[in-house]
Amino acid sequence: MKKWIIIMALLTTTFLSASQVIILLGPPGAGKGTHAVPLKDELKLPHISTGDLFRSHLKNKTELGIKAKKYIDNGELVPDELVLDILQERISQPDCKEGYILDGFPRTSAQAKALEKRLSKQDELKVIYLSAPDSILVDRITGRQSCSSCGAVFHKTFSPSKKSLECDHCYGKLVQRKDDTEEVVKKRLVVYHAETKPLIEYYKSKGTLFEVDVNQRDKAEIFNEIKSHLIDASVYSK
Ligand code: ADP
Ligand code: ZN
């Protein structure tokens, strides 16, 4: 009897400690941040954007933020050690115990390997790859307006805020990110193809990748497809 109680306790602990990790992978401007918002609300998992974490460090002028700034402004990747530090710190917080949604991480194979090392056997990793041709991404990003307060994203033509330069959610001021200019975007796309795109094959070979084409489709349709993949993968309960 006692033995069974111990086994049951062990199983329960194992079950409870399993976490759902969802990666939103895709080029800049594919809509990772946009779809992460309803996903985090519905799945009740925190949304972790490494870009947002860096921007918040930058705003607070921390040492890490200052170190990362020159890379971000030039459209380059922040070195892996800095990214891993910032991510490690965030995912060790108690709200990440049941899982989290990663947006903008991993972006290199070293980052993907470091994440894997951190996950335990029972953790579930699902990758949603938002695919789009480069030709649409430059327009999407250069017209993007981000809320300086809550980080919500609008587009001056494709999804404008109700009032010009004011966030619909928190009335914060909308600004263009410094790295959202045409020149920097082109650089970010080159970096994406060289460093991040190989991760698609990597996750495909592990059978954890679902591709969602985001070209010329509306937001709701894309989100429904993401959701149906996650339902099939049992991330959402039916
Ligand atoms: P987007 O998805 O639109 O490219 P992000 O907000 O995710 O924008 O990232 C902005 C910048 O922050 C990147 O161009 C890069 O310099 C830096 N960054 C964010 N995440 C990472 C990461 N995982 N590895 C390296 N650099 C990163
Ligand atoms: Zn806002």
C-alpha cells in the first residue's frame, strides 16, 4: 500500500512538472508577436519575446540592454550568451512552470540546443512556423507601429489603430521601432535566412514543426489554423 502511495506521488509530481513549450518561428514581420497575444490568453501561458525583453532592458538602461543595443539597431543577432542569460532568467520564474510561448527564440542552432538541454523528457515542445515570402515582409515591417507602453503592434495600412498614433488597448503612444526601417529590415532578413531558417529543417526532422502560411490571409484565419494544429497536438483540450 505504502509503495503505491509513493509511486502515485512520483507520477503526480512528474505529471505536474511537465510543461508545454510552444515556439513561434518565422521571419521578422510574419506575425509571431501578433498571434502570441490571443494564444497566451487562451492557453494561459506566458508569452516570452526575447526582442521585448531586450527592449525593456534598453528602456531601463541596464548593462545587458546597453550591450544588446548596437546589435539590435544594426539588425544583427545579439550574441547567444546574452540571449541565453536573458531567457534563462525569464523562464526560471514561477509563472513558466506549466510552460510558455516563445516568440523570437531560438534564432540560432546553438540557442535551440541550449533550450533542449533545459527541457526535461516529459516536456512537450511544439513549433509553429509562420511562413511568408520576403517580398511582403519589408512592407509589413516598415509600416509597423508599436505601442511604447504595452508593446501591442499595429500597421498604418493593414491594421491601423482607431486613433492615429494611439494604442487601442492602453492609449499609449505608437512609435516606429528604430530597427523597423527598410535598411535594417533587409539586413534582418539576410540574418534570418542565414541563422534561423536552418532551424526549420531541424524541427521538421524531429516531427515537432507545423507550418502555417501567413501570406495573403487574414489574421483570424491564420490564428484558427495555428489553433487547430495545437488541438491536434493536444496542447488545447478539445
Ligand atoms: P522581429 O521578430 O520583428 O525580428 P524581435 O523583436 O523578435 O523582432 O527582435 C528584435 C531584435 O532583437 C533582433 O533583430 C535581434 O537583434 C534581437 N533578438 C531578439 N531575439 C533574439 C534572439 N533569440 N537571438 C539573437 N538576437 C535576438
Ligand atoms: Zn498599448
